[in-house]
Amino acid sequence: MTTQTQAFALLPGDEFVELYKVLKVQGLVNGGGDAKHVITEGQVTVNGEIDTRKRKKCVVGDIISFNGANIEIVAAQ
């Protein structure tokens, strides 16, 4: 079974997005509070490594993994 990677496009002019916002906007959690909880519990990886910083600045090329989903940060179109 292969895991499909979804794209998360930064907004024009943005250089990063905070980790908890990626989970929230992609609908992987019910809200920001849930996102922060799963991050601090060590359930989220960034580029293959567990990261417990809720406000970690994710930049183009970063791959966030949570609960079987992979999200790649891409540049604004």
C-alpha cells in the first residue's frame, strides 16, 4: 500500500506556515486545539522526524506526516 502525498500551497507572499495550521487546514484534525495536542504527543513527523513544536515554521519542500497522510509544502501558484 502506498501513501499518497497531498500538496499544501503557501499563500502568495508567505515563506512558511505553522505546523498546527497544516493539520487543521488539511482537515486531518477537528481544529487547532486537536492539532496542537497530537503534535505535542509526538504523533506528527516533519521530514521523517518527530517534531513537537506546534508553531514550527514549515517551508517549501517539507513533508508532514500524520495518521497515514503525507502533506508536502509547495510554493504559492
